[in-house]
Amino acid sequence: MNKARLFAAVLLIGTWVLAFGQEKRKIIIDQDAAGPAGTDQQSILLLIQSPQTEVLGITIVTGDQWLRAEVAHTLRMLEIIGRTDIPVVPGAEYPLVRRQKETAFWEEQFGSVPWLGAWTPKFYHPANELGPMPEGTPTSKPADEDAAHFLLRMVHKYPGEITIYEGGPMTNLALAMTIDPEFPSLAKELVYMGASFNPQTDDPEFVNTPTHEFNLWFDPEAAHTVLTAPWKKIVCTPVDISVKTRLTPEMVDRIRTSLLPAAQYIAKYARLRSSYNYLWDELAAAAWLDPSIITKKETLYIDVDLDRGAGYGNTLSWSSQNKPKFAGPPSEVQDDLNLEKFYTMFVDLLRASTPKN
């Protein structure tokens, strides 16, 4: 073998080692997993569909829907794509402090909130009911463990290796911290969709209340506990960048051309009824998979208003120059993105075959 061929062979072997020998990135998905499809399930799918991730488990929290329904939608989605090996772990059914009746009284005082998640009147059903399951009810079962203890068990098993992806209210994370305050320091990082600062949009949800964002608002005490904890790194995908994205019929049509299970799930259940089809949680997931999607970011210190007045649950933020003395760690806040790159990644991952464990 001459030197040129030898060099080419060594280069090829090195490429194979990088492609197939690299250790996968460990992640736990904490999500208010409404379904079928929609931003919650689609973000879960993106992280599962990526060949670079090892999803250790999906912990569920009440938010966009009730806990029991979210667990069922997640189990059924995993059945459809053939990944029932991933544990689905039920978590908190209610916020730490906020309650539905108190929130209704708060709305009488300070004005109505467009989205109340599981409490939204036109979608409301009791917590112990599943509600509509157009994709069919699952036959698989959730893990026989609660989310907080699962989170703690995993970070102790893999200290410094696990990314915590948060797509919903932060109740499960706060509960884990009450059991073991070392939880944040044992994780690699926290990546979350949440917070709102000054979004440029005509969406009525944010025009009059630009710092109101559902994930932080639904459980403010949990969000305060989590965002002021000693994480090594926090990455925030806020409303401000999320409203620059849209799920379009054209994107769904491109996904539909694939006959693979994940693609057909999206093709059948993707939600295109609203004029505001933001890719909230999907952007947070995609930017973690490929940070080059984000073209502009800044550093802010973030907390939540816990006063029980009109601003209860709204986002608070400061720069390093004006932050309060007892602020939590800094957050990397995403400001802008390469839309074309994000959309291409979104479509390609959901069209692809699902990696096996």
C-alpha cells in the first residue's frame, strides 16, 4: 500500500471513529407533554430523533394539559415510533402554591390570561380523566417512580454529564431540589423554554403583558427556586425568539413525504389550526442539538415576580451591572436565529428513521 492510500485509509478510519465511537450526550426531558403532536411532543421527538442524544427518561409535569393525559400522550407517541425503552416518569400534578380557584380570583382583579394550560375553560376536564386521545390509548405503562427521585437518581449516577431540558413548568425540578439541594450542581446544565422580556409581536397574549410567559407563570415559586439555584450553566429560549418561528403547512407536507413512523405521527396530528403556530419548545431542543442555529445571544440574570399583585409570575431580569445582590447564576439568553437552518433541521430530523437504544 503506497503512502497516499495509507493516509486515506487512516483518515477514513478516523472519520468512522468520530462518527460512530463518540459518546452520546445524556439528557433528561422534563416536559408538560400535551398531545398528540404540538410543541411539547414535537420537542421530545426532536431530541429522540437525533443520533447524538441518549434520552435517559421523560419526566412529566402538569402544564399545558393535566399530568395523567400528558403521560398517556407520551407513552402512545413512544409506542408509535418504537421507543418504549425510554422511561416515562410521572411528576407533579399541581404547582407548588398556585391553585385554580385562586387564579380565577386573581383574573377577576387583574384581567384574564389567554392561556391557563390544563385550567383553560374551553379545554378543561377533571385531572383524573384523559380527555381526547385521537392517537389511541397506550398499552405501555409509566415508570413506577416519581419524577423528582428519578432526576436525583440519574444525576447521582452520571454526575456532571446530564443536561436537564425543561419545556414546561419547573415544579419537578424544584421538588428534586427540596429533597437534595445538590441536584443543580450535579447536572451538566439546564436548558429551558421560558421567560419573556420584550417580544416584538401582535400576539394578544404578549402585547399588554410582555413579561408574562406560561411556563414560569404557572408555577412561579418553582421557577424562582430553580432559576436562583447554583447550576453550572443555564440556557434560556424565551418568548422573544420563539415568536420568530412558525410551523407551516409546507413544512408538514415535507415531513409527510417520509413514510417512517415519526414523520407520519407529525403528518397526522400536527396542529395548524392557529394563526400562531410557534415552535416554542422545538427551538430550545434544536438549539441545544446545534448551537450554531442561534446567531445572537446575551447574558441576563433571571427571576420571577412572587408578589401576589398584577405581576405575579411575570419574568424579572437584570444585566450584570444592575442585578440585585442575591441574584442567581447568569443565563445565556437566545435573541436571534438562522430560521432556514432551524427549519431544515426540524424537517430532516422528523423525516428520519428513529435511532434505537
